[in-house]
Amino acid sequence: MEIKSQALVDVVGDVICDVCRSGTRIPGYGPQYGKLEAQWGYGSQHDGEHYRVHLCEPCFFRVLSGLRRERMVNGMFDDEQPFASEDFGLVSKDNYWGKN
């Protein structure tokens, strides 16, 4: 037997980009955004600090491009380039259903 009752829940309607302040909600699909997050622990220079930055799609790829460039500059004279720059940070592709 099921006993049902109504409950109020909070639902995220939109996520605002912390860089450009634009909304990330795509009608019919909800918020589409990326996160840059770090939680620093014991022994680190920022012990006890927790950072989270929400990014819209254009800002996310602008940040990723800057990191890619930094990686390229740091490894410019290395004999071996372990990762292709266009795949830097890419975990999966064509993952339309959100499965890992």
C-alpha cells in the first residue's frame, strides 16, 4: 500500500554564471553550466578553504582555453606531449544520457 503526501521541495530554476552574470537555463532543458571547484585540506597553503565557481558554457570554455594555453607554454620544450590539447580536460564525449 502506498501512502502519499504532498511535500515542498526546492528546485534549481537557473544557475547564474559567476563571471559574466548571465543565466545558464536553456528552455526545456534546465541549467547547463560547468563548475570550477576546489576544497583544500591539511598541508596546503589554502587549508580549510572551499571554492566553487559556476560558469556558463562560453565562460567555461574561455577558462579551459586559458588553462590549455598555460599547459602548452609549460610543456613547450618537452620532447613528449602526453595529451592532445583539444582533448584537455575532456572526460567523455557524445554522452547524451549522463552516464559515465
